[in-house]
Amino acid sequence: MSVFTVFALLLFAAVTVFALANPSAVVLRFAVWEVQTTLALATVGAAVLGGLLVFVSGFVGQRRLRSRVRELQARLHEIESQPASAPGRPPQGP
């Protein structure tokens, strides 16, 4: 397991302990919505929602990077397949 995974699991455990230690009822208001729930459910729900948002944003960034890598690999393959400009002379790097 990576250090990040261990840290995320410890943080989630700490949030869960905090939530279970505070079982009082709370009212959540957002724009026109109003929901009454326990503090435990609100805290764990916020942690899970935050984790999902981080996962989705990381996934989008990962896809963007993979696309860029494929583009650069295709470009490199194209450059490598071209004949050298002068015989016996290696191609010049960037």
C-alpha cells in the first residue's frame, strides 16, 4: 500500500470515530433544500463525497496525461521513422 492510501484510511477512520462520538441531530441547508440528519451521517457523507470528487478529478487528469503520452509517442515514432538527414551522422536531439 502506498503512503497516500494509508493516510487516507487513517483519515477516514478518524472522521468515522469523530462522527460516531457526535450523534446529535443537525439540519443541513443548501439553497432551497433542507435535510435533517445526524452529525455522524453528515460527516461521513461529506468525507465520502470529498473522496469521490478527488477521485474524479484525478481520473480526468490521468486521462489527459495518457492522451498526451500517446500523442508524444506517435510523434516520436514518426520522427524515428524518417531517414537521417546526413549519412553516418546521428540525428540531432532537442
